[in-house]
Amino acid sequence: MATIKDIAKLAGVSVTTVSRALNGYSDVNTKTKQRIEEIAKEIEYSPNALARSLVMNKTKTIGLLVSGLSREGAKDNIVFDVLTGINEFCGAEEYDLVLFNTTTSKQKEKTYAQLCRERRVEGVIVQGIKNDDPYLQEIFDSNIPCVLIDVPVESETAGYVTTDNVDGIMKTIRHLAKLGHENIAMVNGHDQAFVSKERFKGFELGMLEAGLTVRNEWVCDGEYSERKAQEEALKLLNTYPEITAFVCASDLMALGVVRAAKELGRKVPDQLSVTGYDDITLASYVTPALTTVAQDCFRMGYAAADLLLSILRQTSGDRVRLIENELKIRNTTKEIK
């Protein structure tokens, strides 16, 4: 295996000069640096990442910390889309990406700072964290650069990326009201998710804007689970058959509502309209295709990595990136007769 001593010998310079040239220091003559880089390429020199990180006090590695990563989540592909966005940006910037998972119980065993030090990451992107997770307060208190997905945290070393969740749900209410729906129910996520609170706020404001009444007994939590949403929708439809539309805080939960309607013999969209949120891959392939609010999770991941590196490099005071969303009208909503 080629070493920097081999390069130094071939270039006729010191080992220190080779090290500084390969690590991007500006005090090495341009021609000398170019010669060193050419020799390194010729002899297929590969730098020792650990040694380089010790010398420069930088690992060129960021982490993606996902809270509650599970097999069930694979169905919506959201984590994967965010991951690929982060990875694409990191690849272009020659940064490595480390994925690590946590849960509320694991967070009580090892601190956020300990986890980051063990993984030797310069900064972290956090996804799926709940309002009651111990790490959320630790992120506030830590000086480790961090970007959160869908959790509004701003400080000198922390920022966040999200979409306008309030506006997204308001768009669905406007669409349903235009179709003549008045009896609209909602399947939200759970009260420990920031986006759930924002999407419910959008539901309330949208109903108010349309001159419609929010009936609290028509609002339930589906816990971002297809099965739980199906169970809750069955209860509501059996108790309140006058409901003509459901607004759901995720596509998976919307699919659960569609299954509930089918179980009860109510045709979608002829007898019940349903909307989702996310625009997961399944949304356009199921029958009927799902009307939903599309958020570009790849762009969210890409923007999160961009924001994190700007915090690490101190190149911008910006701490928030807002990604646009779009209502995609498909076949699960219809004008009421």
C-alpha cells in the first residue's frame, strides 16, 4: 500500500509538505501541490481517513439519526427518500454519511453527545424525533451542529427543514369544500409529533375559512399507522355515517381509511372522499389513486445536508429551510351529490 513517504520520495519533498498539500493547506506551492497530487494518483495512494481526521480535527462525516426506525415505516419510503437526498449532497461535498437508529428507551441509556462522539460525526441530521424524546432537550443544550426534519429548533448550532404543514392541510379543505363537502372528519397522527399539531391547526383554520364546523368527536389519532387508521375510521363511520370526507395526516393512514370504507361497503370516492399527506410512491399506484399533499422528501434531505454543512462551515446565518408542497388531485375525492 502506497504511503505519503513514497510520494515524498518521488516528489523530492518532505513528508510534511505532502501531508499539507493533500489536506488542502494554502501554504504549498501550486506546482508542487499539483505534482504531489499527480504522483498520488499514479501510485494509487489512498489516505488513511482516521489519521487525517486526527490531524485536521475533522472526520468529514455526518450522521442521520432516525428515531423509531422500523420495518413498518418501509412502506412509506420517507426515511429512504430523505436518506438519498442527504447522501447525494454529501457525496458531492466528499462527506461520508452514517445512519444510526434510536428509540425513546435507548435515549435513556446513552446521551445524545455520547452517541455522536462514538460515531465520530461532525454534525447530525435528526428525523422522527418526538416532542417527549429525551434527545430533543439534549439537542437544545448541545453545541454539536444539528439539523432536524420537521421539528422547529433554531440556535447558533441548530436549524430545521420542513414544509408548510398548516397550508398543506388547508389546501385539502379548500378542495373538499369546493366539491361540496361539509361533514369532514380528520385522522391525525399523534400528539407527540410537531407535524401532527401543525396539520391539525391547518384543519381547524381550513374549516374556519370554509365556514364549516370542526366536530372534535370526528377527529382521531391514527398514530401514522395504516391499521390503526382503519380501526379508528371504522368506529367513526359506524357511529357517524353522515361523514362524507376524511382528511388524513399521512398517506398510509389514508389507505387505512380507504380499507375501512371498503369493509363497510362505502365506495371511494362515490360515497366517501379521502385525502392523504406525503405523496408516497404507493399513492399514485393504488386504486383509486390517492388525492394527497405532496412533499418532496428527497429535497428535504438534500436541503438538510446543505443547511448542516453551512452551519459547520459558518457560511450562513440561515437556520430554516422551507420546502414547497403541492396538492395532487387524483381519484379519491369527488363532488358530493
